[in-house]
Amino acid sequence: MKITIVGSGYVGLVTGACFSEVGIDVQCVDVDPVKIDNLKKGIVPIYEPGLEKMITGNMEKGRLHFTTNLSDAIQDSDIVFISVGTPSDEDGSADLKYVLQVARDCGKHMNDYMLVVTKSTVPVGTSRKVKEAIEQELAKRQVNILFDVASNPEFLKEGAAIDDFLKPDRIVVGTESPRAEELLNNLYKPFTLNGHPIIFMDIVSAEMTKYAANAMLATKISFINDIANLCEIVGADINNVRKGIGSDARIGNKFIYPGIGYGGSCFPKDVQALIKTAKENNYDLQVLKAVEAVNQNQKSVLFTKILNYYKGDLKAKTVAIWGLSFKPQTDDMREAPSLEIVNKLLKAGANVKAYDPVAIQEAKHYFGSSVSYYTDQYEALIDADCLAVLTEWPEFKIPNFKIINKLLNTTAIFDGRNIYDAAEMKRNGFDYFCIGVNTTNPVLKLELKTAF
Ligand SMILES: NC(=O)c1ccc[n+]([C@@H]2O[C@H](COP(=O)([O-])OP(=O)(O)OC[C@H]3O[C@@H](n4cnc5c(N)ncnc54)[C@H](O)[C@@H]3O)[C@@H](O)[C@H]2O)c1
């Protein structure tokens, strides 16, 4: 079987690498010539554990190819996956221009039966638009070539993407064509044979499933953050409350960790897009509107704590930041809470010294020279007044507190991910602030009340 993946970003590269890993001949296409040139040399543009090795290994075996030429790539392809970006439009809806461009290109260049599968996250009704776009191009060419469309949303998590793809909780396929169903059933056999389920459904439901899944996960995060803020005011400890509720099997332990809000390339835009879809259909998705508002607020909570600690004046202060990516094991900084926090710190006049294990190059696109960057986590602390932990990278979890204490000017730690133990921090001589734990600092308490 030969397949083509159009769009060689996080999803396209992982999809291409994993399908080639199970023996399929894969062409990965992208419009970015620099990206494709680098990939041909084995230079992978993103950090994703295990991806580079898998890509270079399959390139060497001749099963994985990279090109900017979609027309050549799709010839003899049984299946074409669309995995281009669907960023938020100005009004919050998903911008479909890249998806529909690929659909038109498929219509322009296909010469034989093809199954066109949308893997990008797209609103309900997009597969129909993809179909129409292909039909229009075929009509212009005055040719009658059979094709099918399907929806196959991707559920991988950045940072664990390869594992998620090879061992998925489920594969969702929306299609109304038996031929397409058979093709996708065969394609995914290497994964489903191990017991990972493939769920077939109608296209609209498949498109909705992806949004509903991300909306549910975002809801869990905003819920726990909202409760965490209340815990802080009433004197409860969210770490205890989390364990207390997570042990209920109906609730579960996952995605109920308090923090500085969700970010990344998916949750913020997908929540917005679903709200927009509802609005277009005269329905008010009240829960998700609140989820979004809570998240926006949450991104400021740690900054407020830092500001209050220094009594509203950050002008001569230097804040060391550990972690910039929106979550560990990725260099992705799209919509990362660090963007909001660092920008607020800079605006308030603070100096920012930042360390991240892999996201420094990415961070430079956002902050340029307004931030100092370090390749060693302790070096970032030299002459800093305090430390703010924004991403829970494993290497931050048990640091050398003696060194931290020695290097920081005011020994204050602001833990945006609740990775440290408050009692231990006190024993180590730190003023320690995390999320959702009652503080003895009355200024902070007061400010938090007014901040919400
Ligand atoms: N990143 C994730 O964790 C994740 C997970 C599940 C689903 N998704 C969804 O998958 C889609 C892709 O996300 P991503 O993070 O991989 O995006 P990305 O921005 O990393 O990659 C998209 C790629 O598509 C390329 N592209 C744009 N137009 C093109 C065209 N006409 N032809 C060929 N290539 C083109 C871009 O150059 C870019 O390299 C989005 O809809 C996203 O919501 C993402």
C-alpha cells in the first residue's frame, strides 16, 4: 500500500513515520521547501521523543519520502491524508483554507481512485466541503474519477505522540463508503491487531468526536483550576482535594492537576472553534465559554503571585523561569501559558532569565532578545530574585535546592505546576507559592480575591 500525508508538521510527521514503521510506503508533502530539504537530510523540525530516529530509520529503508510536489506524491497513492494546520480565524472559527487548498490540489492532480482522509481537526461539515472542492476540480478537468472522503481525527499527545499513534486508545473513522472503510480497516490493521479498537461511524460524528474529546479535557483542567483558586481563598489544599476526588473511579486521576492553564496548538483553538460552531447553529455552549474564561484567567495567576510578593513593583527584579514549552517533552510553545506570564513580567519591568530543555529556539521567535536564555537550569538562577516553574519537565522535579537557595537573591519559588512539597520547601528555607494551596501571605490572599 502507498499513502501520502499532506502537511509535515507534528501530526503529519508522526503519522508518516508510524505508518512507514509498519512497512507502508509513505510520501510526506509540505509547502515549506526548507522544512522538506531539512527532512530529506534527516533534520527534524520539531522535538518529539523518538521521532527523529524513526524518521531517519525509515528513510534509510526507503519507505519514507519527503517532497514539496503533491502532484507527484499522490500518483499511485491509495490514500491521501490531509494533516495541515487549522488555526483559529479572527472570529475563533477554524480556518479551513489550508485543508481546502489540499482538497483542490487533490482534485487537480488525481488520476485514479483515491481516498482522501481528513486528519486535521476540522469542524462538522468540513469533509463535505473537501468532497465538493475535489468534485469542482474534477468537473473543471472534465474527468470522472472515483474518490471517497473520510474523517480520521488524530488524538496523539505531543510529547508521547509516537506511543499514542502506535498504541492508540482508539482510532476513530468517519466514512459513508464501504470501500473507504475497508481501506482504512486494512491500513490500521498493524495497530488494531494488538487490540487497539477502531471505531467506525458517520463522518459528522467523527468530526464532532475530536472536538468533544478536546473540549472534555479542557473542561477538566479549567474545573480543577477553578476549584484550586477557591481552595486558596477558603484555606483548603487542592493537592489533597485532587487526590480525594481522583480516587473516585467515575472521576479518575487524569487531567485534574491544577496549574497555570492549558495551552498548546489544540485545546485553545478547538474550544473556541466548538463554541463558534455552536453559535453558528444558534446554540449557546455555556460550559465551554466558562472553560475558556477560567483558562484565560488562570494564565495570570502565577504572575499575580509574583507581583504581590514584590508588593506590586517588579521593576528592578529578575525572575528566573524554568520551562517555556506548553507541556514537557515538546518544544511547542503555541498558546503556552509561559507566553502570557513572561510578557506580563516584561511589561511590569522585570528581567527574565529563561531555561527550557528543548524550547529555547522556539522561545526566541516569541521573545527575541527581551529575555536572556540559558542552557543550564542553574545558570539561569544566578543573580535572579526568584524562580518560577512553568513547565513540569522531569529534570525540575528533584533539583538541588541547596544550589537554588544559594543562587537566588530572595529565595522565593513560584511553582506553577505544584511539583514541590510545601513543607519541604519551608524546611529548605524558601518562600514557596503554588496553585490552590492556602497561603499565609495575607497580601497574596487579598490580591487573589480581587483578581478574580
Ligand atoms: N499538534 C497536535 O498535538 C495535534 C494533535 C491532534 C490533532 N492536531 C490537528 O492536526 C492538524 C495539524 O496540526 P499540527 O500541529 O501538525 O500543525 P503544524 O502547524 O505543525 O503543521 C502543519 C503543516 O502543514 C503545512 N501545510 C500548510 N498548507 C499546506 C499545503 N497546502 N500543502 C502541504 N502542506 C501544507 C505547513 O507548512 C506545516 O508544516 C491541526 O488541525 C491540528 O489541530 C494536532
